[in-house]
Amino acid sequence: MQATQEKRRAEDISAVLYPNDATEYGRELRLKQQIFFVSAGLQDSFARFKEQHSDFNEFPSKAVFTMNDTHPTIAVAELMRLLIDTEGLEWDNAWAITCKALAFTNHTVMPEALEKWPVSVMTKLLPRHMEIINKIDTLWKGSLADKVKAQIEAEPKAEAKASKGKGLIEDTEAGEDPVDAALAKYGIICENPWEKGVKLVNMAFMAVIGSKSTNGVAAIHSDIIKHTIFKDFYEIYPEKFQNKTNGVTPRRWLAYCNPGLRELITKTLGSNEWIKHLDQLSGLKQHAGDKELQAQWRAVKQENKERLANYIKANVGVDVPTNAMYDVQIKRIHEYKRQHLNMFSIINRYLEIKAASPEERKKFVPRVCVFGGKAASAYYMAKKMIRLVTAVGEVVNNDAEVGDLLKVIFLPDYNVSLAEVIIPAAEMSHHISTAGTEGSGTSNMKFQMNGCLILGTMDGANVEIAQEIGKENMFVFGVDAEDVPRLREERANFKDYDPRWVKVMDALLSGQFGDADYFQDLVDNVNDMTKSNDWFLLANDFADYLRAQKDADELYKDQDEWTRRSILYTAGSGFFSSDRCIDDYAREIWEVKPVPVPSS
Ligand SMILES: *Cc1c(COP(=O)(O)O)cnc(C)c1O
């Protein structure tokens, strides 16, 4: 029994990627998984390095590792451990190598994704790593002590007292050394703000300190991290901070998944070289107004819509029209991505259709609204959001008065293969995060390549997409990132509810879409300031969002203009190729040069 138990416990470590972190066991399993994969990767590279080299000072010129998000950041301590304990290097030498061989890419500012491991868990599972992390922390803070002392001394005493709560000594408690107090904000090891006395390891801080560079994944995101989560580190070494705007592979996300468009583009440009040099898509721009091309462009989209309609029929059993606007939101289900904002506008549309006369109904642009996305298995509110889509779908899709004017579909088991079917068929897609919360987004780029118009906020890579294709060609709404902190503070007093918002909330709570109790929490979270504070500012952005939706409806009635824009989207997508992105990493972080691939 014990022999097989051991084996099972070992196999557990790599059985499922990102185990559920709702339980203690799941969390420990995550840490075990992280150190397992990181250590395996580093040890493998050590073995290959040693086949040809013996001096580890050369290691960073042969191998650079990008720590992709905080999950593999234990690499800082593990690389130190390997260099010191197995290769016999001195600390200072090992640290210099580590800081050249590692780089860090941050993907999000959401606090739940910035891992902080309890020191107790770390000590239990990885005692040697904890020892190393403690030493890194001590040396790091020690290196800042002089600077901090000078700052404190430069701060005039009287003024410091007068501006209590503002200066460097704001948090000094009686008896605490003011230098130690001022150094606390730089610490890798920090106090859990919600549990006094519990110490945590801030993995992102360790990654910034123990690496050659830190980058965000879109221009706005790289800028935000410099002034928010890594502010104090940016002040110390601004040169470490970079931007690498994400990209997606045009092979999969255009040439392979959309053969109709691939052929049309190749015919229009006179060659298929664009597949390797995506910038060449800009050659489409001059043809965007060509009525002949527009008609062919629409025919390709129509074929793709029919393919998706068949998929929907086969998988969820709903007949959807193919002459409606295909409006898509597919991405992880998360409150910050605001699938529920989209759903509230769909409910509003439904209520408006119901209230309209048969004559007025003819003016509505028919829509097929498609949702897809996975969620973290322990994410309570995400389940409510998914149920909201299916519950509204059950009512709307079966309402004879509505007919083909509105269909609401949730496609289960979202993954890359499904995205390859949905994206080429989409005419408008949603990228509507609260400004400042989306790192980059990459599906926005996939949709753009496939000539799908974007309804979005000025967040993540949407900002750069707007620069490439012209903001006036997108449906943009919502508050800007710089206004979000202030609006959040003012939420408690928010009174400016749009009357349409109130009707939507009433419809949900009256049970018009089934079990009102089930949706109570979801509504309270955005609508009841005594219970929550609408952190993601749905109520705030709602009216402007409906305005953008209306703009989209109006434009859809002019199919030539819609298609012209669609062509401009594809023409302006060259920058978002992963070839450009990887090239930027290669030159500016990994410092590797391309080598010719021998032809067969
Ligand atoms: C592209 C892609 C994502 C990322 O989508 P965003 O909208 O950028 O968050 C997630 N899941 C799958 C399957 C994808 O193909």
C-alpha cells in the first residue's frame, strides 16, 4: 500500500497543471509543481552546458530564462541553490550569474495572481530555498540602507512631523528603527496585511531583484507596473524595466484557421510571403475601399459564420441565423473582463425588443451573441457569470416574439481548437476590461487579424491596436485607466445609475431569467454599495457601453463601411505577430541572434 501511495503522491505533482488552490493540499501541490518543473528545467540546462563548458561565469551568455509570470519565480532561489550547493560557487559569484541568467515577464496586476507564499509553507517544503531567500532579502535591504538613511536625514524634522502620515517615517512604531521601517516596503519577506504576524514571500519582488530585466506585455501595462506594483523598484533601477507587447502566431491564427481569408489575402497581395512577414498585410490598406474585394471579403466571412452556426447547432442544439451580427466574447471568465457587463447589455437589448412594437422591431440589428471561457475551478463568482449566460439564453432563445433578433450562446469547453472555429466567424468581439486591469490580451489580436471589429476599453493591447488602425475605427467606451483609482474611491457615493441599468437589475432579481436567489450575490456585487463597491466599475461604464453598442448597430447597417473597416483591421495587424514579439525578446532581453535554418 505504502509503496503505491508514494508513487501516486509523486505522480500527483505533474498530473494536472495549476491544481485548485482553494485547499491547503492544493496550494502545497502548486508549490511542489513549480519547484519540480523549474528545477528540472535548470538542471537539464546545466547538464547540457557542462557538455561543452566548465566555467559557470559563461553560463548567462549561453542561457537566459524568462520567468513567465510569477509561477516559475522560485527559479531565483533554485538557480542560487544549484550554483552554490551543487557547483560549489561562492554566494556573490552565484548571485551575479543569477541576475544575468534570469529575466521576468509580468502578465497581470491582479493581486490574486501575484503569488505570495507563506514563509511557513516554504520552510516546510523547501527549507534550503527559504534559507537562500532570507539571505537575498537581508543583503538586498542592506544594500539600500545607506540610501534610505540619507533620505531620512534629508527630510527636515519639523516638516516630517507636520506631514505625519506622508513622509518616510509614517509607519514607524515606537521603538522601531526608522531605517528598518523605511526598508520594509522593499522587502521580499513581508507581513500578511490580513493576518498579523503571518509572514509571506513576495515572489514578484524576488523576481524583479534577482533578474536582469522586468517587462510587461503591452505598452500601457508596462507603464502601469512602473508606477503601481513595482513603483519602489522602478525608482531604484529604471533601466531594468522594459515593454514587450504580446503577439500571436499568424500561422495558426490566420493562415491555418481561416483558409478562405488566407487565399483572398494572397490573391490580393500577389504572394503568400505575408505569412512570414506579417507587416506586408499593410498592402491591403490601399484596397480597403475596393467594392469587388469587399464583396469577396464578406463572402469569406459568411462561409465562416455558417461553419460556426453548424458547430453551435451540433454542440448546444440551438439554431442561429447566419444573417445576424456575430458578436463574440471568448476569454477566461473573470470579473475584471466583465462578461457580466456584456450580459447586462444583452438583457437590456432583450427588454427593449420586448417593449418594441412589431414595426419598431424591424429596426433592430439581429445579433448572435457567443460566449466561451474557462474559469479557475474555485472561482465562485465566475460560475454565477456562466450561469447568467445560459439562463438568459434559455429564455431569449425560446422567445417567439424575439425570434432571430437575438440569440445568446455559451459554448462549453473553450480551448484553442474551438477558438479557431469561432474567431474567423466573428464580426465584432468584446475586450471590455476595466481600464488598467488587462495586461495585454491576445485574443484581441487574433480577432483583429481575422477582420473582426473590436468593441473595447482603452486597456491592454487595445491601446496599440487603436494606434495601428485608428481609434475611430473601433467602438471605444469607458473611463480611462488614470481615472479608475479615483472613481473606486468615490464608489460608496455613486448614485448615477442609468435607468436601463435599474431595469436590468430588476429583471434579474424578479426572477425573469429563473432563480433570482442565485443571482443575488452577482447583482449585490455591482449594485449594492453597502455590500460591495463595484470594484470593476460596471455601473459606471454602463451608459457609455450601451452608446458604443448602438454605434456598432448603426455601422452594421452600412455593410460596405463595415467591410472596409474589417479589411483595415487585418491590414493593421502586422505589428501583433509573435514573430515581431519574439524578435524583440531575442534582441533586447535574451541577447541572442537569429541563425539560418539549414534548408533541406
Ligand atoms: C487567445 C486565447 C486566450 C487569451 O484570450 P484573451 O481574450 O486575450 O484573454 C485564452 N484562451 C484561449 C483558448 C485562447 O486561444
